[in-house]
Amino acid sequence: MKPISFILFGFSLIIFQTTVLPFWFANLPGCDLMMLLVVYFGMYHELKVSMPTVLILGYVIDNLSSAPFGIYTSVYPWSLLIVHWMVNILHSGNRLLIVFMPVVGLIIVNALFWILLHVAQPGFQPPPGVGSTIGKQFLLTLIMGPVIIVLFEKIYSLSNRWLRKFKHRQGRAQV
């Protein structure tokens, strides 16, 4: 049940990020909510459940974005592995990780994104003003990243509670 709920949550997040956020915050560079979801999966969930979810969501983002095809399908799983590895090395019980891991995730995603762009398209030149955009993303992720990850955890726990109640009612109805 976990992978299905993760994928449904990811699809909802993609719809929110592509339709609602640009309407409300048109002048901001945007916080990559999928990157924060990947960081959340790496921090709190096992790889056997989160890796297929990240692969499917990366594929969906690849189809919706104008980036070279396959870039998100390859960047998000590697980011998940790196974040999961870092959390295991740094001991996930440390609550300070929630402050730093979104920024680390942003650095990982941007680094892998630029490396893959240079490999896929030799001679690629970044557009002008990309430095200021990345700086704004960095600042926005530093401020909002921990809040969004805590929000993901609350949504996950509420949905689990709701599913348990639903399963309990289904079990009583069949008896």
C-alpha cells in the first residue's frame, strides 16, 4: 500500500507544483517540491519502497519538463541514494539533519543536473542569470525546506491513520 500512496502523493505534488505554485508565486524561482520529496523519502523511508516511487515520479517529471529526456529519471534516484547514505552515516536520529538535508538535496540535484547536461550536450552554456536563480532557490530551500519536509511527515502520518481506520471499518463490515 505504501508505494501506491507515495505515487498518488507524488502526482498530487506534481500537479500542485505545476499549476498552483506558478499562479501564486509567479516571481519566485520556485522551490523544487519533488526534490524535497526525494529528500523526505531518503530521510524517513526505506529504499525498497521509495526507489520505485522516485523512478516513476522522475519519469513523469521528464515527460512534463522541457529538460533533456531522462535527466530527472536519473537525477532523482541518485539523489535519493546519496541522501539515504548520508542520513545513515550521520545517524538519522539527529533532528538537525532536517535543517541541512533539504539544502544538501538541492546541491546534489543541481550538481547532478548540470553534470548530466554537460555530458548529454557537449558545449552546453548555462543561460545568463542562472547563478542568481540558483541563489534564490538555495535561500528559499534553506527557509522553507525543513517546514515542507515536516509537512510531508504530517501528511504521511495523517494518511496512514486514515487508511488504518478505513481498513478497520472494512474488516468489521465483512464480519
